Amino acid sequence: MTSNQNLLAADTSMGAVTLRVADLDAMTKYYRDAIALTVLSADGDIAVLGRGTTAVMILVHAPELKNASPRDAGLFHTAILFETEEALAASVYSVAQKYPNTFTGSSDHLVSKAFYFNDPENNGVELYWDRDRSDWSWSHGSIEMSTLYLDPNAFLQENLTEQAVLQPVIGGAQVGHVHLQVGDVETAREFYVNRLGFEATTMYGDSALFVSAGGYHHHMAMNTWNSKGAGPRQLALGLAQVDIRVPGADDIGALTERLGHFGVQTRDDGQTVSFSDPWGSQIKVSAAS
């Protein structure tokens, strides 16, 4: 394990995910009407959706771009975390009613319950709820997760209320984690753990790595399930940027210094630092205060 000054702060969290989209109206409609996010701002070619004051998805109109290949590095899914099972059920039911063909599966991961969809431009979306941390199990420094069958109809019967059907915007929601497609896991570990400062929480052989700050099950994951051997991504529709939030400007300074030590090119203004991962996925780290 790396020393503490080389780790991201324990209360690091994920910020919004920015997507480049071909059809801004259709994508805004999906995240607003199906996922049940609120349009926080819509200005020309950019729409920001979230809950309360928390941005979750930023959609940037880029109709001139082409789709990436499913085998390219980039986004596997954006995982949106809901505060309660009722709130998760409300969103899942809303998507199932309005976009029934976008459901791709569901799993009980022991630490969480998750439902998977593809948005209209084929970006992966996970909707999930976390069990209390006291119910998570760790073994030899690794979080115990699984992919147990989760019956979506039984989940909805247990957790969906009449109120949730009528008004699916319930409580807060935020990006809980972001899962990326990468070319190889060892390079991902070197970058996201040794350089960026996350801690590895579990590995699935040599095909997937899960990392977090502060003992969360994972803030980010990287897999090669579709993208083994992928090189740097070309400019395309889909993932534009992943935002990460750290507590303060001191954390930005420490991160900038650490990345500089490893020769990672950064853009830094004291409150944010931006850089690319080895596959060209853009990361921006901002100070919360």
C-alpha cells in the first residue's frame, strides 16, 4: 500500500460525468424523463442534469462526431447512486416504463443493488443503492463483492411506492462511481493507484480493477472485457470527462505535485487540475471548498 501522502483524501467523491452527444434533445429527455434527473441548466449546446444542486450528467452537443467502437477505451458505465431503495425503485420503474428496451441487467453486489441500462446513444448507465458500510465485508484488504441474481420485478414490488410512480424525483442522487474501458489492467493500476492516489479494493483476475478513496467499495473501475489491447481513444461521441472532487486546494496541490513527479502533463489553476489517463480519457479533479 502507498504511503498516506500519496493517497487521495478519504472523503474524495465523484463529480459529474460529461458526455459528447449527437442528439442533445433526445439525450436530455432520457436523463430527465426516464432516469428522473432535473435539468439544472441548459445553455445552447450544453445541458446539465442532476438533483438539487448536484450535477450528475453534463451533455455536450457534438453532432459532427462519430460513435466510438465498443472495443475502444472510454466509458463502460456511469453509476448513479440513490439515497434509498425507494428512490432507486422510482428511477428504475421510470426507465422501464418509458424506455423498456434499454434495460441490460441487474445484480446484487453484496455492497449494493444495481440495475443496468444503455442510454439512447449506447452509453452504459448503472442505477444503484448502497448497503450500509457496516454490512460490507473485507478480506485481506479486498472488498467482497459478487454478482448475485437480483429480480427486478421483486425489487420493484418491495420498494416502489404509489408516490414514487407519480413523482420519481425522490431525494438526492450523485455519481457514485465511474467504470471505464481500458486497454490493460496493469497500466490502469500504475496510473490510477500509484500516480492518481486511489487504493485498489479488488481485482477480477487480470481483466478488472476496482479502486477507491477512504474505504468505499469503488469510486472507479477499469476493465478490459470489451477493450483488451485498446490504444488511446480518438475524439468521438461518448465520454468527454470524468470529474473527481477532493476536499480542498491543498489536495489539488499535492495531487499536482505527485502527477508532475511521474511526468503526467496537467492543467492546473489551484482549484482544479486536469489531465488524461493513458487511453486519453479526460479527468478533472476539483476542490470542493
